[in-house]
Amino acid sequence: MKKKWVVFLALVTVVALSACNDNEQGVAGEEDQVIHIGSESADAQIWEFIANSEVAEDAGIQIEVEDIDGGAAKNNATADGDIDANAFQSIGYLESFNEDSTEKLIPVATTYVEPMGIYSDKYDSVDEIKDHDVVALADNPANTARGLRVLEAAGLVELNEDFDDGVGTPEDVSSNPKNLEFELIDDVTGPRILQDVDMALISNTVALEGGLNVLNDAIYREKVDESNRINLNVIAVKEGRQDEEKLQKLGEVYHDPEVQEYIDDEFDGTKVEVEIPVNDIWSS
């Protein structure tokens, strides 16, 4: 009888250990599919929606959104492995980060572009702009340079061949046929000062907060294609991880029709979807 009890207990132990091992493997397997993504503000709102949607569930991934303040902090967290990916930045911002960092980040998908627009209370078209008109530009390096690029695309100025899209200024204007006068302003005041200038370059976030919609109210706006490459937003991961299947799925879930419908409704269509293959816009 004693021998039978020994055998019975041994079998119970084996079964229990096996079940425990299976459970640990299951938990590990589930954890392997959890993606920690860093974002903030409106982008974090979008990823919270995705994380709680059937879209992510159907893709077989779990998303946990880490709200991290500051672009450098999000990129460093991705480079250090504290998070798996981030979603907030443009190609231009990512390239600038990589230039100054030993750890490189790579985009795995394009997401959207928020076009910068030229706004005016006086004109309905850039064709109406007159000599010596006053143009307001945001007084911060990235948006000053971006605004000048928009003016160039609109055919109003030409910029030096070595124009720096990160720190370019009006001094880099090589041709100004209408002798436009440039006034640097605090970027958040753009919508409020339209009555005081002839036109203003305003970023989409500031425009929305001021009751302006770039698709309806701007007299000119940035293109949504490869010509506006540096302003296309992307999902970025640490170099070496870009081919991981679960990270590749982030682009898939972002561009799901259900997600795009939510983004369009929530942001009045101003986060314009960009689904361009990464290889077409990234060569670094």
C-alpha cells in the first residue's frame, strides 16, 4: 500500500509541474506579443484607441501605451529598450536624432502628415498676394524652416541650395519676387494675429486649437506625398528590430479602416493618412 501511495504522489507531482510549466509558457508567450509603445498627446489618444480595439485583438497583439513627455525622451527610451516602439515623430526629426545618437532608430511604417498651411484673412488664394505683404512665421527653428519650405512650394520664394530644414531662416531666402516681409511670432498666436498680418504659416495643431482646419481654411497647404518626405510621421523602433513580426503589425493596425475612421472623426480629417512603403522614403 505504501508503494502505491508513493507512485500516486509522484504522478500528482509530475502533473502539477507540467501544468505549472505550461502556464508559465503561456504567460511568456502572451508577454512576447505585448508591445510597449511611447507616445503623447493626440498620438497617445490614437494608440489608446487602437490598444482597446478589436483591430489589435484580431492582429494577435497587445499594446500598452506609455505616455512619455518629450521627443528625445521617447527616442531614448526606444533606443535603450525601455519601450518597443514610438509614434510621434516625423522623418526629419528622426534623422536629426540619429545624427546625434550612437543608437539608431528605424521607421517600420508611415502614419500621417499634418499639413502646415498658409492662412489669410485678406486673401482666398496665393495668387492674390501683393508686393511687400507681411508674412508671419513661427519663431522656432523647425517651424520657421518648415514655413519657408511651404512658401517655396507655393512659388512665393526660392531658398538657398544648402537650406537647412532644421534651422533655416528668412536670411536663407535667395529669391523674393514680391519682396515679402517676414515677421517671427510665437507660434501659438498664429490664429489670433491673422488680422494684423497679410498671411501666416501655422502648424496644424495650433490651427485646430484656434478653430482653423487646414483642409478648408488654408489658402495653400503642404503636399501629402514624397515631396514632403521630412514631415511624414512614422512609427520608429530600435535598429535591428525592424523586421520583428509583432512590430511590423503596428503599421497594419494603424491603417485599419476602423482606426482611420476614428482618426478622421476625432481630428476633422487633418491627420492625413500616409501609407507609403518605408523603403520609398528611408535610405539611412
